[in-house]
Amino acid sequence: MQEDWRDGGFGIYVHWPFCQSKCPYCDFNSHVAERVDQSRWLTAYLAELDRLAAEVPGRLVNAVFFGGGTPSLMQPDVVAGVLERIRKLWPQANDVEVTLEANPGSIEAGRFRAYREGGVNRVSMGMQAMRDEDLRRLGRMHRVAEARAAFDIARDCFDRVSFDLIYARQDQSLADWRAELDEALAMAVDHLSLYQLTVEEGTVFAERFKRGQLRGLPDEDKAADFYEVTQEVCGAAGMQAYEVSNHARPGAESRHNQVYWRSGDWLGIGPGAHGRLTLGSRRWTTEAPRAPGEWLATVGRGLAGELPREALTPGERLDEFLIMGLRLSEGIALDRMLGLAGKGLRADIQAELESDGLILMGNGRIATTERGRLVLNHVIRRISEGLS
């Protein structure tokens, strides 16, 4: 049985690569520019949408996501123009989710109302911390009071609002993180993305770490304690983890991210954007040029159709399916796994993982437990070995 992308749905990711400043921990494809010709960017986005619609016509769009960078720096007419073209090119699900990422410092009521009128129905805010000193250390330009005010504006404009927080920060205590989570959960939020601070190569933090200037980070055991506190506090508040780093009230899960985790297809539009496309029996990975100028020039010359894409091997498709799907609390469907692997999981590996309390089997699915998601790489490795 061939893997069917329809089980995961179809989404469109639009990358806006510009920020007001570059955060020292960030390894995303983001750039600081004094001046941006937004009309030129709109023209390029529309050209890419037209080109890709000719390749995958008629697909039902489940979700659109404006990521970055800082998409809340986009002019509302650019966002509205992209969404209008998407509606013309593809049918939309009745409950289509349209998310725009925003930084608290770039939020104001008039702009958010204009985004809503243009078709955005969900906002994801990059709060990152609820302590001013930690925001300063993270290189954030906003402060906690500003973030709270921005959240109130977003809540007035949109029914669905998420925000991000980073934990396991420098000199952070478990008690303080518990209190910070309580504050966040009291803000009538319906979705939280909670990430452990990691030092990524190529970032300012990585250089500081190498020089011994990034002190106070927790060790591996303490980081695991932060994760466990996160599960405990959010679970008690009715915000269970539906994915390793994401918590939501029932029905408020991110549909766009579920396209990724459920191995659906999505278009990646904009500099450095990744995509996955199933064409016939083959699944392709796509990646656009990272440099904003190069991407604009490529699209402007009508050469985007010549961008490299690579067909995933059966083994790569299986690995990706496991890596993404086992992050979800719902797990993966055994029939899809069987279709990709050509065989079932070895009984001894299944018994080992079940006896260790790392997986659950039932209703045609295999899922990681909370404990299993804490050692997810180990679980994925053992399952892969049990399918080889």
C-alpha cells in the first residue's frame, strides 16, 4: 500500500523572511532589512502560487500558515492578496485554518483587524518568556507588559490565539517555570507551544556557548525535569500535550502543523521554505533558495520551476513518517506504517517498548507514552530496527 498524503491533508506555508532584529538563539531563515518592497514580494508570492497550482490543481486546502521571520510586519494587503489568490486556485475546507505568526512588538489593533478581514483566523505569538530579564537575555525587543497588551489585542480580533514560550533558560528554576506557566494558562489561551532552549549552530548563542559566556543552562537531567513540570502543569489545566512541544484545549490543535506531523503534503513558498509533494506514487522534498534576493530573482525570471527537488526513497519516507508521527500523542496508523515498511513491527521490539512503558498499541495505532516522548529518539530507533 502506498502512503496517502490525504491522511494528513494539504497545507500551504508562506515564508516572510524579514525581522526587526535577529534573536541570538534563532537559526530560522530570517533577515534584517531597512526597506522592503512589499508589492514586489506580493507579485512573487502570487507567481509561485500560480505555478504550483498548475502542478497540483484541485487539492482541498486544510491550512495556510504565514511564518518567518516576522509575518506581522507584512502589509495587510499583501496577506489578503495571497489568501485571495489561494481561494481562487484551490477549494478550501469548511474549517480552513489560516495562521499568521506575530511578535508582540509588531502588533497593533488596526493592522490585526485588517488581517482578519483579509482571511486570517488564527494568530501565533512569539512571547518566548514572561520575565523581563529573560526576554532581555533572549534578545527580544518587547517586554512582558507589551506582550500581555498584544495578547489582549489578538484575543479581541481572533477566536484562536496561540503563543510560544521557551523554557530551560539560563538560571531558570523549576519553581519559576511552574509559576510562569500558571500565568500563561490564566490568560485564556487555547494553545501553547513550549520549547526547550537549544543552542543551534550558526547562532549568536552558539558562539557565546563556545566562549563559555552562556552560563546557567540546565544539564540533561534538569532539562528533563522542566519537561515533566510542563506536562504536569499543562495537563492539570486541561491543556494536554497533543505533540511533544504543543499543548491545546480540545479542538484548538494547530491544523497546519498536523499536516506536517501526519505526513500530509504542503507547498513551501518563499525563501528557504521546505515543502513535500506526492505526485503519483513518489513523494518529493522541495526547498527554495534561502537568500531573499536570490529567491525573488529566481521567481521573477520565471525559473522557479527549475528549482531542485528530490524524490524520497522508501526508507526515507518511512523514517520521516515515524519521526513526525510519533511526536503526536495520537501516534501513527499501523496500516500506513505497514504500507511504507512492507512488514509489521517485530514482536520482541514491541514487547520491549511496551514493557518499558514507552509505547501503547490499540485501535490500529501505535503511540508513544508521555515517558516515551521524553526519549523519543530511542523509541524511533528501536521501531526502525524492528521494521528492518
